[in-house]
Amino acid sequence: MSFFAVFRFIFLSALLIPLVSCVAVPDFEAMFGPYKSAKLEGQDIKIMAEDKSFEIVSGEFEPPFQTSPMSPIIWTSIYSETLPDGSIYDTRLEDSAVHALTYGAKKVRLYHPVVDQPLYGVLLFNQKPVTAVGPAANFYSIQIPEDKIEKVKQGTVQVLYESVDRTDYSINMYAWVLWVSAEPFE
């Protein structure tokens, strides 16, 4: 390498480092806020944390936990729409329950009138974007359809979720996600 090439590299590096440090980092705390209420739709349905830290029964409830403002970025509809097989980061939404645990999701047991024994689940409650609009803008509405439970009984993992629309992006977020299986999530 010539002297001029080394000098040019050092000179350009000295100019670019201050410019890069001026890049604004979004204030995620200001972009998201907590949901204050929720409703579990249906009759005789119960979601209980495996560690017994909370129990949700049919009707209205206060969310027992929510993810931190940084983690909801990952749980957007882009997660299931980016690639033709529904994956991003080499993981399909259906296969990401264990990954969700690292972002604040909780292992739960789902009691439903269609099954005799409780099912296994992973439940994720995201915080809402301050630009949320539509039905999921102010509260979670958890619905667990019987046909999904029937599919779980047949051995498949089912993913239930509610999308929340935003005014600032065309990408919707998941307000909540519930993975349900007849087998425990490892």
C-alpha cells in the first residue's frame, strides 16, 4: 500500500467517525406504551402461567406482563410476511415460541372446554406503539377459536395473535401472540 493510500484512509476515517456518531437513535421508550386492559373472549377458558405467577380467566383482566419497548420490533407482521415460507432470520413464526421466551414471553397452560387436559403454550404480550389505531389500539382481545384447538389435538402447533394497525408504518405489529401445542415447548 502506498503512503497516499494509507494517508487517504486515515483522513477519510477521521472525517467519517464524527459523522457516524451523530446518527440519532430512536427513543423506543417514547414510541411504545403499555396496554392497560385486556379481555379473554369465550366461556370456561383459562390461561395460567406455568410458574403460577398469573392466571387469566374469561372476561376482562389487567395484563400481567408486557415486553420491553425494544423487543416488540421483532414481533411484527414482517416476521411472517418477509419470505415466501413465512420466515425471517431463518425462523418461521410458528417455530419461534422458544425464541419469544428470550423477549419476555411466558410459558403457560391453556385450559379450554374442547380438551380434557390443559394444553401447553407460550404467551407474548407486546407493548403498543403510540401510533396504534383500530380495535387493538387500546386493549388486547384474546380469542381462542375451537377449530384451532382441534388442530392442536391433531398434533400441530397453532399460533394465535392479534394485529395492531399503526399510522406511522404500513407494517402491523402483533399486540399479543399465543403459541399452543399438545406437547411442552422446550
